[in-house]
Amino acid sequence: MVRYVYDFTEGGRDMAGLLGGKGANLAEMTRLGLPVPPGFTLTTEACRAFLETGSEPAGLWEEVRVHLSALETSAGRTLGQPDDPLLVSVRSGAKFSMPGMMETILDIGLNDDSVLGLAKVSGSERFAWDSYRRLVQMFGSTVMGVDSSRFEQALASLKNRRGVRDDVELAASDLAGLVETYQDLIRQETGAPFPQSPAEQLRRAVLAVFESWNGERARLYRHREHIADDLGTAVTVQRMVFGNLGADSGSGVAFTRDPATGRPGLYGDYLPDAQGEDVVAGIRNTVPLAELEHLDAPSYAGLYAHVRALERHYRDLCDIEFTIERGTLWMLQTRVGKRTAEAAFVLAAELADEGLITPDEALARVSGEGLARLMFPRFDTSATGTALVHGVPASPGAAVGAVVFDSAQAVRRAAAGEKVVLVRQETTPDDLPGMIAAQAVLTSRGGKTSHAAVVARGMGKVCVCGAEELTVDTGARRLTTADGTVVEEGTVVSVDGSAGAVYAGSVPMVDSAVIRHLEDGRGDGGTQGVVDAVARALARADTVRRLEVRANADTPEDAERARRFGAQGVGLCRTEHMFLGERRKLVEQMILAGTDTERDRALAALLPLQRQDFVGILRAMDGLPVTIRLLDPPLHEFLPDHTELAVRIASAQARGEEPDAHEVELLGAVNRMHEENPMLGLRGVRLGLVVPGLVAMQVRAIGEAVAERLQAGGAPKAEIMVPLVGDVRELRIVREEVQRVLGEVSREAGLSVGCPVGTMIELPRAALTAGRIAEAAEFFSFGTNDLTQTTWGFSRDDVEAEFFSAYLDKGVFPTSPFETLDREGVGRLVGIAVAEGRATRPDLTIGVCGEHGGDPDSVHFFHTAGLDYVSCSPFRVPAARLEAGRAALEEVEGSDSR
């Protein structure tokens, strides 16, 4: 027979899945001998059974009655007895902390008769009526569905009539009248009276807490925190203790360390003559916890001893709720406390120094996500006002600058020393110079993996995408918000890439000390603690991790930064970024070439430019691998926009002028190269097979760069990656060309120039035929951005704005599959490719260079899948290093538990 109820004396903190966090920790404190009011817990299994069937499981209330009887016996009184009532609280308690998301009902057992008995036995009529009005208010809103604002309005009206500000200033007669008002409200709103039966109160309160698991705010919180919807909540029933009995009573919240900074000490708030929900609700100003030492020294001493004991026992920051009832201290709850990213790192380091946890446990208690938050500058949130607009928080951080609406203007203003924010409907590769010049990027379209987002993250630029309420008028050089606010070019705004918000004016910022330290070892006294803690965590991660961490870098500057951040090579160097700016004209010449000679001339002009780019990157990464991807995107991306060309030509014709001949030629090329779905068209390896000389030019540039570095005494380790391969025959053809060109370079240079040749696995067919492809590939690198697109059938730049919000709300997936790898679908393809590739070539090196390479959750998957490295933007390298270490520890813990 399933058991649904456990006394506090029967559980422990290892039973959180069954008893919920609150119930498990109350049981643990009871076991430790701390002063915990007695009670019992209804399990999460009972909740799940209730939610599945709509009625309580068989035998539940018989168990509740047995435990309630034992509680009554220990208390020497029964629930709600008229002369000296036993009162209980009914509280939610899920496995994972969900503070304030579900329901609580206090003072169960009071009614029109027992309130008089409570007044007599307590010696305080006011206290009794105050407790009763709390019960009626909580029960009325939580259990009977009355709008809570109706009760709040009645209380506010009473205080206004009495000319008082705080509840404690109301007399007993005022509170008695308020109870009557509340009961009338319940009767008017529901057609039913407030129940006078204590047993009915208890039963209905428990079921209401069960039902609150599926309340709107609880579901929203779980969605945001990635908590499963099928866990259910436990319910604790506990004897009431009262902090609202006068000046010698009160309630408070204590932290064993500062949850904002991690510094040691006793932190928290205390509120005299109050129950616990008053502290949380903020209905009166609390006093610092240190003030309790002056108000009630014995209780403070007892609290200090208990919190120190709990921290040592839990070996972590503890969040504790307590009540003092006429000088007697009661411990009502403890849990591992939530903390800022800064506090997490500092606390882990300090607990390790104190010997409470091991270095590996310290590493397990911090996260790459937290480190990322510490690496980006942020606004002083106390100085922000109402946001002009909200969008997708695509690349975290904070930036201030003048609004500009095109790349050229961004470059010009930045060159003059002005900080700018580039605003576009959406960005294209043409906008790269402006993105580099800008402090932040704001777009009205796109999502977290749009061009703007991906490039911004790679450069460490702040970015907010998909601000759909924004109208961007590039012609008029202004934007308009949903409420009609017009922002002209040159207006200063502040962009919060972490919150996805944009504010008018310049909001003060707080610099990232962690970035300063990683860049050049600098720090300052005020932040040295967190800087040192981060450095220690990274050092430990580097000691234990198996996965290498490389960087996606397209310039020598990116490569140098990545190496400072701890990258062990370049996992993706995108050659197409080297074709922008002034070099674009040469690409145009190649595309427009009417003869082989003209095409060869354009390629020859590109060759030395690419070679020098490669020399710089190989120099920055000397001795470390640099994986260079041959040209990937469709060639039309290097041509002007079709609409803009057509408009310019038509406008000239309308004026009776002769259109520009070059533009007419370009328009013809754009029309010839038009594809309905260019990302599934002529790109990647297909370009190399169709455009003569393109592969040879790029390979020669790579080979000559390697030779130049070898002759200079360097140790270049270039690798050549062929993109979008779907069949081994494609790779074999390109590989033959690569080997032919490298052979020529070796003979010309008089030394051996060898580069491993591999491919990106970014098509489902490539993953499913990886065993064959491995016959011709010396390494694989998963391009998980395109692999996700082609597996799901999603166009990344469109779907996030179109329907992802609906999919997330409906739970189709918990997070965007472009943000965190889809393990069931895309992850399965990765697993197949790894297994089949290594079956063919056991020494096959395998990595990932898509955006997922820097996502903390995805890094854990790649470790488990057996990859050799992950590659990500330079600014995500430290977080990836950290998560790779944590993934290795999880694997060890898992094997130990088996």
C-alpha cells in the first residue's frame, strides 16, 4: 500500500523528491534537534494522484487523521477546540524551491468560537482577532477564489478611517470588525459562508495547495527555471507558532552568508510583532537582523548558533525562516539559499578554504551561465526607468550609445570617438563593420540565433533582437515605439542585453572585473574576491576536464583574445568574413567574370589578402590547431540587395537617365543566382565543385601561410574543413584538389606543408552516413546550427520570431533548440555520427563549432557523447572551460554511484 503521509521525525533531506524541499528540510532540522514546531508532510505522490484524478487518493485522509491525532496528543489540545485551540499552517513545498509561487494558509482551526478561546488563553484579544482575519483572508482568496484585492481594499479602507499606517496600530475591535467584513465578502462573492469546521478548513486548504501546483504563476516559474511539470508539490501541516503576540515576538529571514556577495556573516531581516508572511510581503519596514541582538539577545544567540550549525551541516549557504513567540525561538524552514553569480563563486571558494567542501564540490557549485553573467558589463539597476522597448536578450551585457541606422554611419561616428548603437530591422554580413564599431546592436526582427545575435555574441557585443513593437524607419532615420515615442538618429539609449530591454538616455554601468582580469590580470580591491574565486574555479576545471575548448575566430585579434581566455586553438575560422569590406569588389569581379582569365585574375587578387589573414591567425595560435572552413555561404550574399539595385536602376530610368552599367550587370547576376531557399542551394562544398579555382585559391592561401610561419620558426597547425558535405564523394573530390595544391606549395617552399582535411557534419544525411564520410575525413566538426535547421525543418532567422514563443509557452520544447541542443533528435544524430565515424576511423578527431559549443547544458552532452572539443566565441570560452570541468565531475559521480 502506498504511504502518503510522513511525520517530521520520519524523514530527512535526502527525501526531497517525496517530501518536497520544505518537508525534507523540516525533517532534517527535527532530526538535528533544532526547535522545530512539530508536524507532518503529505507527499508529492499524493499531489500527483490528486492532479491526475481530480480527487484525493484512497486512504489519504485516514493517514492525515492518524498524524493529526498524534500532533494533538503531543500538543495537549485538539484542532480548533473552543477553549484552547490547536492551530496549524498548511504550506506548499516542491522538490525544487519555488518561493511564493504556490499557496500557504495559516491559522487553520480558528472560527467564530475558537477565536474567543485563543484570546483568553493568549491573554491578547488583539492577537486572536489578528490571527483570525489572516486565516479568513488567506482561505477566502486561496481556497474559495475571492480576488485578494478585495480583502486588501477592505483593510486599506479600515486603516484610512482609523488614520493609521500599519496593521499593528489597529485595535482588537477593528480587527473583529474586519473579520466580519471579510466573511461578508466571501459570502457575496461565492454564495457560501467561510467554513467553521476546522476539519473542513484543513482538508480544503490541503487540496487548494495541491491545485496551486498548476496555478499560472507556478507554471510560468517552472517554465523559466526548467522545472518539470509532473513533479507535484508536497504539503506540510505544522503546529502554528506566533510572531504576532506583541513586542517580545516576531518573525524573520536569515542567511548564513550574504547571498549577494557571498561574504560571511549573518544577514537578513526581522519584523517584531509579525508573522512570517509580513516579512516577505513587505507590508511594514523590517529591521536588519543585527538589530535582533539588541531587541532579544538570547533569541539572537540561539539563532546564530542554529544557523552556523545548519551551514556546517548542509555545507552551503542556508536560507532560514524563524519565528520568536514570546521569547521562544522556533525554526520554521531552511533551504539551500539562492544567490547571485558573484556570491556563488565567492562562497564556493570560501567553503573550500574552510574545509567544508572539496575543490571538486566547489567547482560543481558554480556554473558557466553564472560566469557569463559576471563577464559582461551591466547596468546599475537602481538607476533604470521604464523601458522604451523590450526584445529578445540575444547577447548579454550593457551598453550606451547614440542611435544610428546604418553601418557606414556607425563606422563614421565611432571613428570620431562617439559610442553608437546600431539599429536595424535585421542585420546582414554587410553590417559587420557597423557591428564592430557599435557598442550594441538592436533589431526589430530575428531571435537568439539570428545573424545579429550570433555575430554579436561572437564579438562580445551587447544585442537585443526581435523587438517587434519597434518600427525602424531607416529612410527617415528614426524609430518609433509601440506607445508612439519617436527616437531620432543621434539620440542616446541604453541597451541591456541580459534583460532584453532598451532605455532612454545613459544608464550608469558597472564594469566587469572578471573580464579585466582575464584580459590582462587586472583587478581591484572591491572585486578581487570574485576575481580570485573565478580564477580558482577555472583552474580546477582545466585540471579535471577531458574536453578541449577552442574558439570560433575569424581575425588575429579574435584569436589573440581567445587565447588569453584560455582557448586551446581555433575550432572555426570562417573565411567568408575575410571577403567583406573593400575585398567585396574582388568577389563581385569573380562572380561577374565572363571568362576563366577574368575569374582567375579576381581569385589571384584575393589570394595574398587571405594568406595574410591566415598568417596572423596562425601566429596568434602558434602551436595550437586552427580549423579553417572553406567558403560556405551562397555567393549572392556578397552582391548588393536585389530590391535596392532594382529601385536604383528604375529610379534612374524614370528620370530619363542611363542606369549605371555596373549596377545593371550586378542585377543580372543577382537574378541569375536567385534561389528560393539559398541556404539549401549552391553553397558550401557545392561551390567548390561548381566554381573553378575557388577551392584552389583558398587552399593555396592556407598552405602558403603555413609555409611562411614554418620559415619564421613558428609551429602552425592549420586544418582544412569542407562545409555542407552530404556524401563522401563530394569530400573525396575536394580532398584530391586540396592535396594537389598543398603538394605544389610544398615543392615551391621547399618544405612539407601538410594540413589535415575534415568536414562539417551539418546535414542529417552526413550524420547518417558518417561511417562512409570518415573514409575521407580526418576530423569531424558538427555545425549544430545548420544541423538543427535541417533536422527540424526550421529556418532559424524566421521561426524564432514567428512561432517559437508559442512553442515555448505550449511546452513543445523547454528551450529554443538553437540555444540548447535538442538531445532527442539532433543529439541522436550526433551520437550516430560519432559511433559510425570512429568505427571507420578510430583516431577520428571530433568537435563542435556551432553556437551550442558555448551553451553550458550542451557542453555536458558533448562530453557524454565522446567529442574531443567544443568551439565557441572567444567570450564564451571561459564558461565552456568551466562546464567541461563540471561535466567531467558529473561523469565521475555517476560512475561512483553505479
